[in-house]
Amino acid sequence: MVGSFGIRPVTRRRIALDPPPVAPKLRSVMLYHIVLFKLKPEVTPEKLEQMMRQTRARLLKISEVLSLKCGKNIDPASEWAFFIAMDFESSEKLALYQESAIHRKYVDDIIRTNTTDRMVVDFETDPGKNVQFS
């Protein structure tokens, strides 16, 4: 049937579509990210306290950080005087944290100006994981 002006009306039909494929559910692995730092000789105890406050104030603004702890070593003879420990939902969230502008600025402003070396360790903390020696 032709409507006015010689144009065929559009018929609307429902087309059955298959539901979109569901991606396999990946098991989330919690990560505990620990960084130990050696301080420059000129870093005073007051400066270290300021570093700890700045660490909390800046890094907790990053949404990927689930929790954060930082502190100073109670052994004055230890070369690793400062630490940061954070929880992340996954290695992907850790990567996003490391790429964030807030993290990069923190590293430039606080870490590079006050430390000489660092050691990083990342641990899986998934309680459902089959751990051989638990």
C-alpha cells in the first residue's frame, strides 16, 4: 500500500536478537602493594612526618586505592626508613593508580626530592586462592 505522496509507510518489526555474549567472569585478585624507601640524608624527622601527611592526603584521592598505610621505621639503623602499603582490587587497578596524574605528581614532588632508593613488592591477598602452605 502506498501512502500519500507515493511513499510506502515503514512497517516496524521486532527482530529477535540473541543476547550479547557474556564475558567469562574473571576472578578478582586483591593486591597488597608495599614500597620501602631509603631517605636522603637531609630528610629530618619533621620532614618525614610531613611526607607521611602528604602521602595520605594525596594518594587517598585516587579512587583505585582501597586502603593506604604509611609510616616510618622504628629501627633507626635500618636503611629502609619509610614505607607505603596499599590495597588494590586487581593488577589493572594498580596500573591505573600508577598512571594517574595525582600519583605522578606525588612521585615528582615528594618521593624524588626526598628518597634515594625504593623496593617494591606486590602480594596477592585473595582469601579464596588455593595456597599450598596455608
